[in-house]
Amino acid sequence: MRFVVSTASAIVGRAASIALAASSVGCAVSMRAPKVDSRAEVSVAVNANQARLRMRALVGPMCGEIERTADQIAAGASDPAVRKAALRWKIDAVPALSAALFQPEPMTAVLDSWVLFNQMADFFETGAGKEQLGDSAPVAVEASRRLEQQIADVFAAMTVSHDVSRVRAFAKSWAAAHPIRYTIRDRDTALGRALERDVPESWSTGEAVAEITTSVDDLNRKLDVYNERVFRQARWEAELLASDLKLADVPPLAERTVQSAESLAAAFDRIAPGFERLAAVAETTPGFVASERKATIDDLGREVTRMIAFFERERIVALKQVTEERVAAINTMTQAVSDERNAFERDIERAGVQLVDHAVWRLAELFAAVLACLGVGTVGILLLVRKLFFKPESRA
């Protein structure tokens, strides 16, 4: 039941992180934008939401392919150890693949899934998985290579150039440098090396709401997937536990038939109430999961509603403040323009007075000069007339 516990923890942790983000968002959200490792960069032709939905759609087919291959190996093997190894493969690989494909950032989901398939192929081809599966190891290798090719085709369809050789080589080399040593559950994921962090980038309110909506959609998809597989995973764990029992320690059935029958009857009487309680729990589990999912979605819906109302109030306050600032700025500009206009009018009046004074002064100077010229001319004319018409008489 390790899968059930880890699944519930992952769901609760994700829901808590979404609720915390929804309650702490203001007018803008400051987050660090993820950036894929430079060795795995490629130009994509789809947006982040399209890539996310494509990755989520691969959970069912790819996990089903692993389950089908493991069942095929177990059905064709006569060695109990091989059947046990095949059972452990699907117990470990299905949750690991689901976790990789459900990574929040779609490019990280592509890279980590790619690395997982390469790690599984190397594990069954040259690692401890080859000895565990024996002659059936090539079947697991071929299935892992086939899934690796599928993820390569899917990612190539999402790129502009359809050339993913560089990213594929990076995933293969990273998987070779971090092989699976014991079990798939203990593998090194590519999450620690796939991302680098840039400087914080400010998100708008609409982008923050869209991010929360995307997280809620991912939560719904996770709940649907885990609700579908929780009982199958529990059955696989029970089969693994049964295979671990040491049948050699059981006394010969032929020698102790009566004692075994009595012990079996007594044991059945003792565990019958437990089985009844287990059946009751199994019947109520789907309803409990559905009610928990509904409660989580309702809580997130209320958080989003409160956040939108908060944004509306903030917007009204911000618009009011902007209006007041605008009115104050307009009044200040009007006063400044009025002051400048008055100063300009005073300058024009002062310049006009100076111009008139200068013109009058020039006219006075000109009038004085004209009067002086007239006086001089009059004196000259009088002297000329006197000289011409009033000649002095000569003395005898």
C-alpha cells in the first residue's frame, strides 16, 4: 500500500500548495520562471497548456503498455522469481511514470519521462534487471525502447523543426550517468538538473488566475487516474506479498490434513470479521475519494471567488486613486499654464511700453533735428537775402 500513501500525500501536498498560492496572490504574483537546461533547449510550436494536456493524455496508454508487458512476461515465465520481478516492475514503474508525466511544467514532464524510459532500458539490458527477468529481459528492453520512441515522436510533433536529436541525446546520456541500481523506485530523476532559475518575473492577475485554474485541472486529472488505479495497485502489492511467503516452511499437507483443516477453519473464523471490515472499507472508499475531491474543488472555488472579489476591490481603489492623481495633475498643469500665461502677458506689456517709449524718444529726436535744421535754414536764408538785397552803401 505504499503507492496509496504516497499518492494521498502527493494529492494533499499539491492541494495545499494551490490553496496557499490562491490565498497569497495580490495584484501581481512574483514567481521564478523555469528554464530548461541549455543542452535540452528546443523551439516548440505549441503553447504550454497544449503541451501539458498532451503529456497528461499519455499517462493511460504508456502506463497500460508497461502493465501489459509485465503481465505478458509473468504469464510466459515458469520461474517464480521472474514472475515476481515482472510484478515488481509494474508496481514501481507505473507510479514513477505517472509522476513524471504529471510534472507541472510540461517540458520537465517530457524530459523526465524520456530519462525514465532510457533508465529502464539500460536497467533491463545491462543492469540488475537483466538478471532478475532472465530470458524475458529483452521483452522489457524492447518495451522501454518502444516507449522512448513514442515520447520522442510526441515531442518532435510539438517542435518547430521536428528535430529532437539533441534533446534525445541529452536524455540518453543523463540516464546513462544516473542508472537504476536496485529498483525503479530509487531512481535519480532529471528534476534536479533539468531546470535552472532566472530572475523573478511578475505575473499579471489574469495569468495568476489561469495558473490556479491549470493546477485545479491537473488535480482533477490526478484524482481520476489514482482513483482508477488504487485498487489494482493494492492487488499487485498483495500478489507481491503472497509471492514473498516462504512455502517451504509449511508442513506437508498429507501428514497434517486434519490439523491444517482445523487451523484453517479457526483462522477463517478469526479473520472473517477483518475481511468484512475490509470489504466495507473497499465499498466506501470510492465515495470517500469522491467526497474529498468535491470538498477540495469547492474549497478551491471559494478561494478563487474570494480572490476575484479582492481583485475587484483593489481595482476600484486603484482606479479611484488614479482618478484623484489625474485630477490633481490636471489642476497643477492648469495652474502652471495660467501662471505662465500671466507672466507672458506681463512680458508682452513691458516690451510694448519699452517699444512705445523708444519710438516717442526717436520721434522727439527727429522733431528736434528738424527744428534745428529749419532754424539753421531760416538763418541762412535771411543772411542770403540780406546779402543780396540789402547791399551796404559805399561811403564817399
